[in-house]
Amino acid sequence: MDIKAKILEILSRGHLMSLATQDEGGLWVADLVYVYDEDLNIYWMSDPDVRHSKALIENSQVGGTITISNKSKEPNLGIQFSGKAEKIDGARYDLAIKHLTKRGYPEPKETDDVLQGDSWYVLRPTKIDLVDEENYGYDKKSIDL
């Protein structure tokens, strides 16, 4: 089985990621709606004044999970990842179209204020662990990027 293809499948099926950041107050986890690209980079829109956004400016090392399985006795399926995250500039209409469509909103026009005070962020994973109990039991498969 192609591990990258399975990770892309999980990214396409998922809706929320849990993102872990660290600041002077300690560890913090936030659930965020995400979009992704074929290089396994993960993007989200967020208020620059919330704790997780401020934390990653000070410490770009982050970790997270995306879980697809959510029913009792259903085989575990998801990913765990670590990498570096950063704020990116611009309205990024390519990302806004994906993001707003995923959330059930109409496709924005290029003249729309898609950010409405938020900013875009990108997580570039350095390692992704695939959790696929149906195919691998409890043996995680990893990709180092």
C-alpha cells in the first residue's frame, strides 16, 4: 500500500485537525478546519490574536492529529504529525475557495474579504505517522519529509 496515498485519503476525508502548540503558559491544543496540498502541507485560517496563533510565532514547532474513525469498534484511522508552522501573507484565494467550500459556504469572489481579520497559516510536516488499524494493526507507518 502507498503510504502517501493513504495519508492523502485521510486528509481528504477529514474535517478538523487538533493542533498542539507551546507557549510560556505550556502546551495548548486547538481544533481547526484545515485544507491541504499534494505535498502534504496543511493550511488553516485563524485569528492572529488567539493563543495558538501567537504561540506558533514564538515557537514554530507544532504537532497534531487528524482522526477519521469516530465510532465504537471501528478500526482506528488517522494521522499524527509534527513539523513547523508559520503565518503566511495574503488573501490566498486558492486556499479560501477550498476552505470555504469545505465549510459549506459559496465560492468567494476575488473582491471578497475572505480573511475578515484572520490570517492564513501553513504547517509543513517533517514527520507523519499513519494509524491504519485495519491494514496494519497497531504498527504505525511513517513518512519523514
